[in-house]
Amino acid sequence: YPKAVLSCVNVALLSFLLVTYIDIYRKTYSEFTIGLILYSVIFMFYLLASNPLFIWAFGYRSFGLCPFTILPDIFALAALAVLLYYVLMY
């Protein structure tokens, strides 16, 4: 599964980015950094919900009609809404 490997690498990179954002927030207490943290967490949910290994772990063997067909799009919508909110706020 190349998609599963790529998704796991993305989760690892995003985890590192999230830890970095949290460290920046502890130093600056910037409200914009909170938005980046929220975006990263929601994007992490997106990556997990679209990972074939994660889907398989919950017992779904095919990619037909299962909750995981719409979950990634819902998480992407939420992440983009967070970004749009902070862009319009500043």
C-alpha cells in the first residue's frame, strides 16, 4: 500500500509540526498560533481518516459505503474553515 506508507509519513511530519506549533505558542501566546494548532489537529484527523490502515483497523475491508468515505472531506472542510477564519480576522 503506497498510500498507507505515504499517509504514515504525512502523519509523522504533521506530528512534528504540531509539536513545533505548541512550543511556539508556549513562548509567544499568539492567538494565530492557536489557529495553526487547530488546523494541524483537524488535518491530522483528515490524514488518519483517509489512511487505508486506519480504515482496515476499524473493520472496513472495502472502500464502498462506510463512514470513512465522507469523514476526510468533513475534516478538510473544518480545517479550511479554521484557516479562513484566521485569514479574515487578521
